[in-house]
Amino acid sequence: QDYTWEEHGFSLINRLYPEVGQLLDEKFQVVYNLTYNTMAMHCGVDTSMLRRAIWNYVHCVFGIRYDDYDYGEVNQLLERSLKVYIKTVACYPEKTSKRMYTQFWRHFKHSEKV
């Protein structure tokens, strides 16, 4: 059975600690919708597919998978060095290095990578 933040997580955390539920929900929405609509030197780009792939990859790292998402997109859109970086940041942030950061998306601005 699918677990979702909207249907399960928010209501649970809201019952236990109401202020945190709303705060987390706002943060998730900002992160999920964050874009400049640019990719490196290209402007006016719809980045929703890429952002969704990153979002779902992070969930997958923590064992959360969605039946209605094609995980082939993750392998098509996220190069190996980016997946290594994402997994390290999510699971072992103390092991993150500048070298790892510079290995992916070399033509992107720092603000886009972040």
C-alpha cells in the first residue's frame, strides 16, 4: 500500500506535533517546486521531469517506491556521479566531498546544482 506525505505523513505528524507538520509541508512544497527553469546555459526549460526523478530517487534510497512512477526515468535523467552524490548527501552527509560535487553537471551554476 502506498504511503504518501499528503495522505499519511502530514496527518500523523500534525496530530503529534502540529507546528512541525505545517512547517515540513511548506518546506517540501518549496523544494519540490524549486526551479529557475534553466539548465546550464539553456533558459526556459521545463525541469519538472528532472526534479521528479531526483525526488523519487531520494525516496528510493530510503526504500520508498511508487507503483505509478517509471524508474527508468531515473536512469535516463540522472548520471551515475549525480546518483552517487545524492545518495551520499542523503545517507552519509559527513562523507560528502568537494570532488563528488564537482563530478556532476559541470556546466551548471552552483545554485542550480544545490
